[in-house]
Amino acid sequence: MSDQVTAIVLAAGAGTRMRSRTAKVLHPIGGRSMIAHALLAVQQTGAGTVVAVVGHQRDQVSAEISAIDPSVVHAVQEEQRGTGHAVQVALDALGAVPTGTVLITYGDVPLLTGDTLSTLLREHRDAGRAVSVLTYRPLDPAGYGRIVRAEDGSVLAIREHRDASADELAITEVNSGILAVDAGFLDRAVRSLDAGNTQGEYYLTDIVGRAVQDGLPVGAHVLEDLWQTEGVNDRHQLARLGRALNDRLTRHWMDEGVTIVDPATTWIDSAVQLGQDVTLLPGTQLLGATVVADGATIGPDTTLRDVEVGPDAEVVRTHGSNAVIGAGTTVGPFAYLRPGTVTGTGAKIGTFVETKNTRLGDGAKAPHLSYLGDADIGEGTNIGAGTITANYDGVAKHRTSIGRHARTGSDNVFVAPVSIGDGAYTAAGTTVRDDVPPGALAVGGDRQRTMEGWVEARRPGSASAEAARRAQESTGE
Ligand code: UD1
Ligand code: CA
């Protein structure tokens, strides 16, 4: 038997119980669609050709499949006439009958691992079988196809729940639907299926009985991990499997040396990468392609999507996306890092600071209450509290450039485009409209005017006037 593997992924079903405008297999778990999980598991087996059977909402589904793996063959099943018919459609899309083994999986079984599929394929080949079924024993076997075995334990058939006798319904071992099948046998068997059952469908599962009739070897691999074969039909299952996947991922990262104070409130997407001695505090969500380097601390209550966090950085109560946080940089509490935020080493983005398309050099600090958009801030520069870069003139965005080791005052507005030189200072309350050369001090705004006795003259008898009178008495004025 050849080592070649062709994989068929069934994803034509309607997913009615999801009650969604989005196709069922496109719903995400762990930050990627269910169909993406299914395709990645299949890819890990080294399958040469992958065929996806699409039907309902096929434009959406096909677009996602092509984005994940452009080499996947798309087979359109116009009408869902059963799993056997779906496989027939897949084989037709290939043109020629494949050689070797065909692996059959599903787009809505997201926790199945590539390792499990590889084990099934290995057993299938080593035992020289025509059909190998992946089976398991769920807590409640209702609804599933039952694995009918002979006295000696050999597999005889798969009986669908609705076609099963009372004795067969008592069987607790069920069909996961996942199969490894000799390609030549499969091609013959699916073409000879009939729909003479209670559902009037072409059952793929009937190929097991057919192989037994033909005297071909059939076997089963019983899986202990019940999550792996669980499919998603509704949003309850989606949430349960999402939780199960997250448990898997948090356990994995703890094994790798990450401290997770509260795994129940920590969510980590599948593609996230974490270094050693990372600490994740409660309420942390690490999403997309986020990468956290060794020794960094994230949380509590922080969401990062596609963010790169450098070693030993600290990110507290922060929401960030598409940002790069340098080594040893501190962020938050209550910071909002928008796309294009990049910091150097040992920088600081402090409390109630929003950044967008902004670079902070090594050791640069923006500690308090600021909006920094479209800005370049040089190394060692300190941004005063309450600074706004006025980057938008109502039509276009402009950049603010602030040099190295500058000291900008509290409550500055930088009206972009504007540039502040290295080592320059700006005074508190300045609206900076003109460029400031290196080493200069820019002071803006009107001089303060103080009108003595104004309150007594204009607000006589008020609490303020009374307070002022007492203050003047006590200082003897
Ligand atoms: C199927 C199995 C059953 C097994 C169960 C595990 C058959 C006849 N029965 O039952 O033994 O215990 O899965 O969940 O195979 N699909 C298509 N085109 C079709 C029909 C189905 O692509 O024409 C896809 C669906 O999108 C779905 C999967 O195949 O992802 C399973 O189909 P479904 O009709 O739900 O089969 P079950 O009745 O659950
Ligand atoms: Ca099903």
C-alpha cells in the first residue's frame, strides 16, 4: 500500500442550529475559524492532496479555505444528500481515483489534533486495513452512529441512531465520523451506497458493513480524549469547546514555564507565543498573533491583539492591537495602544494615554493623560501630562516629530505638522504651532492677568467672597 494520503474535509452542512448569518465552520474558536483548525490538523498528517466539500454558504467558506491554504481542492455539493454522497462528490472533484489512503474529517470538529489523525493513519497502515474508524465513548451516545462489534471484538458495522435496534442503541461506543480508508476500496464502496434508510441519505458509515461483507480488514481506534471528536452544532457547544481549547492552551503554556494566576479568566489564542517566566494576571486576553517575550508581565484585565511584547515589559490594564512594546517598557494602567504604536527599550506609556502610529524611542516617557497620534518621540524624551498631538486638520493626518532628550510641558498641544528639536523644552500650557529648534524653550499663550479684589466686587456675599475675606484677615492684609 502506498504511503500517500488524500484528505477529505466535509463542510457542506447548513449549521441551522447556529442561527447565524456566518457559516458554521467560519465561527472562531481560539482565534481561528473551525475550518482552519480542521485544515491545520490535516496538514500536520502530511496529506498530499486536501479536498474540501462545500455547499451551504459556500462563497464564504471557500474564501476562508483559500486564504488558509490555496492548494485545497474545492468540491461543491449542491444538495446535502448524506456523508457518503459528500465523499463521492469529493472523489469526483479529484478526477482520477487517488492511490494510498483517504482520510475523512469534518470542518466542525475543531479540537481534533494532527497527532490523533497521524496515529489513526499509522495504525491503519500497520494493520493493513481497508477501513479504520476513530471511535469514542461519550457520556450520552444518543444521536451518534453506534459501533457494532462481533463477539471477538472485531468491528462489523456502524448503525445510525435512527436505524438502530434496541440492542444496538445500548452500545456506548460511537462513530466520530473520522475515517481512514483504502482509496481504491472507498471509491468502489461510495459508488455502491444506497439511501434505503430512515433518513433517505447516502451514509458514508455503510462502507464499514460493505468492507466486512467483502472480507476486508476493518478496525477502530478508540480515543479517550472526548473533546477531540466533539463537533459544534450550536452556540452552547461553541462555548464549551472554546473553553476546552483554552484549558488545553493554558495547560500547555504552564508546562512551558508561564505563570498563569487564574487560567479560568485568562484567554490565549492558538497562534499566540509566550516566553519563559511570562506572568499572566487574571482577566488577560492574548489574541491573534500576539508574542510575549521572557519575563514579561501582562494584566490584570488586559487585551492584546497582534501585539509583540519585549522581554521583562510590564503591561497593566491595557487594550492594545498591532503594537510593539519594547524590552523593559511599562504600559498602563489604563493605556490604549492602537495600531502602529512602537516603543524602544525601557520606555513608558502611562495612565490614560492613547497612542496610534507613534514611536517612542528608548527610555522615552509619556506618563499621564495624553493622546499621541502620528508622532515620533526620540529617546530619553519626557512628554508632559495632558499632551495632545493635534494630528488631524479635518482633512488629512500630519506627523509630530519630537527629538531626543526633549522636555515638553504639561498641557501642550502640538499642532501637526510640527517638529521639536533635540534637547528642546516647551512650557506648560503651550500650543506649539511652529517648529522649535534644538535646545530652545518655546513658551506660548497669553501672560497671566490677575485682578485683585475681583470676587468682592463682582460676587459680594458669596461663599467665595467670604472665604477670601477670612484669608485676608488671617494674613493681616
Ligand atoms: C455522522 C455519522 C455518525 C456519527 C456522527 C458524528 C453518517 C451517516 N453518520 O452523523 O455515525 O456518529 O456523524 O458526529 O455519516 N455533511 C456534508 N454533506 C452531507 C452531509 C453531511 O458535508 O451531505 C457534513 C456536515 O456538514 C457535517 C458532517 O458532514 O459536518 C456530519 O454530517 P451530519 O449530517 O451532521 O451527520 P450526523 O447525523 O451527525
Ligand atoms: Ca453531526
